[in-house]
Amino acid sequence: MTLRFALVGCGRIAKRHSELLGHRQIAGAELAAVCDVVPEKARRIGERFGVPSYADMHEMCRNEKIDVLVVLTESGLHARHVLELAPYRKHIVVEKPMALTLDDADAMIRSCDAHDIKLFVVKQNRFNVPVQKLREALEAGRFGRLVLGTVRVRWCRTQEYYDQDAWRGTWALDGGVLSNQASHHVDLLEWMMGDVESVFAKGMTALVDIEAEDTAVVVLKFRSGALGVIEATTAARPRDLEGSISVLGERGTVEIGGFAVNEMRTWQFAPALPGDEAVLDEYSVNPPNVYGFGHQAYYEHVVDCIRTDKQHLVDGLEGRKSLELISAIYESIETGQEVPLRFAPRRCRLGQPAQPGNDA
Ligand SMILES: NC(=O)c1ccc[n+]([C@@H]2O[C@H](COP(=O)([O-])OP(=O)(O)OC[C@H]3O[C@@H](n4cnc5c(N)ncnc54)[C@H](O)[C@@H]3O)[C@@H](O)[C@H]2O)c1
């Protein structure tokens, strides 16, 4: 049986999703319909792939035979849309970040559970070939005691990028580099290094005029006792430089670099195992763009989990976990204090409606 996917939101990232589903690049999946409140955007994608297009997601859900709804709307609207769509009892894939507040994330998880549907959060970088290989080494215990984990995002997003849509860089609908571009890397760091005990962060808006930060640095302490560093900026000029992760343990070091955590740069362990010397060649894949190759493997995972009713790798609870960490980082930037986790926000502005005087 082929699963029928329908897109809610036909903006920039919908191009990637529609190409994979519309060109039948995912075995067992096809594009069924698309919608956008801007009808022209939906029509363009609908016509390209020969599927019906709608301006209203409810009308699409009532008229079409759909197995999975894919929510690709502005980040601050994900929660509202998932809550409105869950009663149709179709599985839901939602782009990252799943929501901007922990209350919203909790409501989404509860609603999908209540309607007995799966909630998938897109974290395609977890499926990058070198990232999977790193995870395999961790699960095999090859690092021994973990010492240090670092992620670095040095991308270029100019004023022109932020100006193309009013929601970008706003607290209410997007946040800054941490909640948007670096949310993948924050997720990867926690996935590899385990639960976080506390964070201390500084942020600033360096080179563009937006509400939220374009540059931040974070020091983390993990429950394991290891330390971590996040360096995230969209103020790299004149072009993207890197998206990387390094994990250092008492018996080995792995570094994955490239633009999108896609290139194995260092793979060294003592003791070494047969095959270690080939890893740099075999597990390095250059991405065509900053989204990487992961969306394809991600969708294959979604199809597999639905078909076999398997537990999926990035569900609502996993999506919530990185949101909790990002919210704690924002709280630290606001308060100037080290923030412990588990965590309930007091001063974090992410996802809060604009208020007079509530500027960056
Ligand atoms: N995984 C990744 O690497 C990746 C990359 C880029 C963007 N994203 C995420 O994808 C989401 C969308 O980003 P984008 O750059 O495509 O934004 P965008 O502004 O280009 O697209 C969002 C679209 O949603 C539409 N929309 C809003 N409300 C709607 C509704 N009720 N029904 C139907 N359509 C509606 C808008 O009209 C718009 O066309 C964001 O959450 C972003 O963080 C993820």
C-alpha cells in the first residue's frame, strides 16, 4: 500500500518535500494534495506534480484521501495547525522546530496521543550518513567516558533573507539562529551527549535588523559530567562556512563537518577496529545544499514506522526535548544566569506574542 502525503504550507521548504514525494523518490509514498493560504503557491506545486491544490487545509482534509499530513507552515503556527489537524486522525509530520513553547509542544503530543496518531518531527540531520555512523560508535561504547561535545553553525543569512517574509527573526513566530537554523545541531548534540544539566549562554543581534539573535554562544554541562559548547551564527559573511559536530571521549574523537554535518573529517579511536581507516572515505557525503541529504532517509524512516508501527526516532517527546534545551538557552541569555534543566520558562521570549517594549 502506498501512503498518501498531503502538504500544509507551500513555501520554501515545501520544494524539498514536494520533490521527494512528487517525484516518487520515497518507496511506498506519494504526494496526494497540497494547500497554502496563498492559493498561487499551492497551485504552482499542485500543477508541477499533477495533484489537487487547496487554499484551505480543512477542505483538503475533507475532500482527499490522505494518510499523512505534513505541516510546513511558519514555526510559530505549527502548534495551532497540528491541533486543528489531529482530529482528522491522519499521522502528522511537522517541520522543525515542532513548536516555540513547551506548553504548545505538550498540547501537540497530548492531542496526537488522544487521536491515536503518530507525530513525527523533521530532524533530517540525524539521518545523515556520517551522523548515523557516529551514533553507532556511541551506542557501541567506543568513546568510553565522554569529555566534550561541540557544535558549530556558521551560516550566512543576510537582511534580504530575513526581509523575504515578515515572520522571520520574530520572537512570536521564529526566534533566532538557535531556534531556527541551529535547532538541528542542538538536537544532534543532545542526541549524542545525553541529557543536559545546565546551560549558560550569551547572544546578540550582530549584522541584521531582527528581533531575535543572529549569533550566540552556549556552554553546557551534561548529566554525564561532560562539557559542551554551541557556537551558532547566521552572521558568517560573505557565505556559509560550516555546520559541524565533534565528540571527544576518553578513547576516541569524531568530527563531522561540511556545510550541513555531512562530511566525516576525523575518526580516530584507540583501540582501532578493522574498517576504521576506511570510514573517512566511506561515510563522507557532500550535500548539495544546507538541508543536506537527510530528508530522503527521514521520509523512508517515516514510511517504515507507519507500516510496521515501529517507535520512531524523532517523535513529539524528542522534539520537545530540544525545544526545552533551546528555551533554557534563551532564558540564560535573558537573565545572564546559568539555567538548570528540567526547566520551566520565566523570561524566555521565544513564542511569546509581540508586546510594546518587548523588542530585541
Ligand atoms: N528541516 C529543515 O532543514 C528546514 C529548512 C527550512 C525550513 N524549515 C522549517 O519549515 C517551516 C517553513 O519554513 P519555510 O522557509 O518554508 O517558510 P515559508 O514562509 O516559505 O512557508 C510557509 C508557508 O506556510 C503557509 N501557510 C501559513 N498558514 C497556512 C495554513 N493555515 N494553511 C496552509 N498554508 C499555510 C504560508 O502561506 C507559507 O507559504 C519552518 O518551521 C522552518 O523552520 C525546516
